[in-house]
Amino acid sequence: MALLLGLDFGTGGLRLGVFDLSSRRMLGEREEAYATAYPHPGWAEQSPADWWQALGRASRGLMAELGRPEIKAICVATTASTVVACRSDGMPLCPALLWMDCRAAAEAERSATSRNSVMAYVGGSNASEWLISKAMWLKEHEPKLYAGADIICECLDYVNFLLSGRWVGSRMNATCKWNYDSVERRFPSELYEELGVPGLEAKLPPEILPVGGAIGALTTAAAEHLGLGNRPLLVQGGIDAHIGMLGAGTLKPGDMLMIGGTSVVQLFQLDRQRPMYGFWGPYPHALVEDYWLVEAGQVSAGSVLSWFASHLYELDAPGRAELYEKAARIPVGATGLITLDYFMGNRTPYRDPLLRGAVLGLSLGHDRAAIYRSAVEGVALASANVLKRVRELNVPVDRVVTSGGYGKNRLWLQATVDAIGMPVHLSREPNLTIIGAAASAAAGAGLAADLFEASAAVRQPTVEIVPDAKAHAAYQNLLIDYLEATEALRPLSHRLASRQLGSSTV
């Protein structure tokens, strides 16, 4: 029996699970929440200490529950672009800048002027979310902090350091978010200098390992913190949703993984490089050798729905259930409302951090259920807009697998399926990231020949969700309004977002 521990550091908390490779099932899982602070509009921060404490509590509890079994290997997946500035001993110098923090919009915009060859891997410009843009912001707005930082890294690298005592980066994160040249296997120091952060490469984790690469055994202190009776091998992971591709078995071209959570991420691979305007990538060798990974996504998705139900309406669990039931009874488009989901900007296809959310068409006759229904439709339309752009680029999508928040909100799931107009395979395992982390751990520990074999070894069963033809036709009409509203409000969105960011003080 080979037991593998998968860790998933998400936006709202940590999830971890012990996976039995021989029986292909989870033996147990735990969750621990941690807080996010929003000190200014467009800012989002977390405490790295909270991550470590959450990990200790969750892992010790699970290990005690399972009788402290021997763990063969561990792999960590985290949100991408959650950036930590710290000393070489791991002491943070400031709160971590969460992935959705968009204060570095101006810095990201400057990257579009570069003609460095690696920019072709990211669609021509960096995003405000990414480590490079955030490092540029720190250099400009917090120069003393930036100068005093020995290490600028992501949550993944920080957690792996606390587990192993080694500063190593994931080739996935580095390629996708740091402008790392994974073809030449080097940091583009000339680009960093051009972007105003000369020598940044000296502050990044110096060694880059591929997904599934062995980092080393856990330290004794880390093993004790996790409640382990042995010191298992730590294996390199990567971005949470991207690692989920291993759990979903969506590695070959034509397959797409679409994970719904705080955000929505759509991921697929190409067998060759080609232009993908409006997307992130294609990234060479990001997940597996000789494939090109493409990333699309919606910055705000489940977070928009939670904002309405929990924050604006302040509903408890029974109240939310009643809201979902009422909203589900409203036919597609019957509210006469259009909701734009750009609460924290847009990733795909506009790559515009300054777009903002809106609810259009409101009257005094609209109630909570109608507004929530429109919000669900708006998030679903954003997914349909992504798939529309994929098809316009003549990229085949033959199979879509999904998991995450969709399984907890069937109204949202069915709306998405109806909006995109094709069947979706819902995994019975809600957290494909943990399953994918187990696959990476298996490959790193030599329990599988490669990531393809490891992915096949952990693959979970799915249930097919089919679209309703009448509902899809209604969404096609709504999409026209959604796109028109986006273009009409773009100038105003930019002005409002600039005022929001301009009012932020360092």
C-alpha cells in the first residue's frame, strides 16, 4: 500500500488528503480556513504564517484519525501568483500579495511594450496578478522592502521551503508567471532589467524543478509539525488548477479541464506552439515535456456568487439553499438583467484588470432571487465567452472535465453547461487538485514511469451533465447582450477602476 499526501492551498483555505494508490481512493481529507484582508480596493493579502499553522492543524488531525500511517511522498499545489517577499530563513517582510490582488495593473501594462522573445509564451504581456508585475510594484512603491528581500517567491515555494529547507521553484509556475524561459532553461535577466527590476533573478528560488521532480525528504521539524511518523519525499508540484489536470486525466490535446471555485480556470494542452491571443500561453514544458499548456480563466466566479449570497444578502446556509431554489425556478434570461462578472478584472479573453462588475437593467420589481439568478448567468456567460474564443482560434475541445465549486452549486453547474452548449463530465471527487498532487507524488517517488502513467493511475470516475437545447439558445442571445455591455462600459470601468486604485495608499 503506497500512501501519498496531497496538499492544496486555495484562496480561502487549505485542503489535504491521503490517497491510496493501490486502491485508487482517498482515505481521508481535512480542511482548514485562513483569512484574506482587503486593505484597499483591488488589494488582497494573506499571512504566510496562517498557511503554515493551517497545514499543521489539518495534517496532525488527519494523521491522528488515520493512525499515523507511513506516507511515501508529498506534493504541494497552491494558488498561482500569491507572492511572498521574505528573508532567506523564511521570515516574511510583509503580508503575501494574493493572486487576485491587482494593484500592479500599471506594471503589467508596461510589459506589453517588450519585444523579448519569451513574451510570446505569455500572449505578449504579463498580467497584474503575476509575480513579475508584483515584484515591479514592490520595487517602485516599497523600495526598502524590495531591497531587503532575499527571496521573492510564490506560496508554493514558501511552503516547500518550510517543508524541506530548500528554495526551489516549480517549472510550471516559473514558466507561466515569472517569464522563465523553459526552452532555454534560464531566467531572462535582460527582460527583468528592461522591466525595471534588474537582478530579480537573484531573488527568485535559484533551482527550477519540473512537476514530479524530487525535492528531498521533509525535515524532522516539518514532519513533526505535520504529525507524521516518518520523513516522506517531497515532490515538486505547481499551480492548483493545473495540477488538477493530472487528477482529471486531461493531458492530451482536445481535452479541457474547467475548475469552478473562487475563480474559474480552463486549461488545455497543445502539441505545438501556435498564437493564442487573449489567453495565457501557450507555455512550453509547463506541465509535461514537449506539450504547450494554455490557460484561460475568470478572475471572479464563485466569489461573485458568494458575494451576493453571503456578503451582500448575509444569508446563512438555510437561507442560501432557499435562494438557490428560488433562483433555479427562474427561466434563463427571464429577469431582464445582465450581470458582468468582472469584479476583480478579466483574464480571458480581454486580459483587462481594469474591467469592473455591473448589474444592468435593475428595477424596483427585482428581488434577491432575480439578481442572484442574473449573477449565475453572468458567470456562466463568461465561461461561454472563453469557449467561444477557443473555437474562433480553431482549437478542438472534444471533452470537458470539471470539479470544484460546480459540484456544490448545481444551479451554477447547469447554467455553465447550458451556456457553453456541450456535455461536461463532473468528477465524483470534488478536489482534483489533491488527486493530481498525488499523481505528481507518485511519479516523483518512482511509483509511475511518468506523469501520464501517474495520471492514469489516479483517475476518478465522472458523471456526464448534458446541456438543455432551449436553455442554450437563450444563453446565446444573452451572450450578445453580455458582449455589448462589456464594450459599452469598458471606458467607464477603466475610469472607475483607476479611481479605486488611485485612492489606495501605500
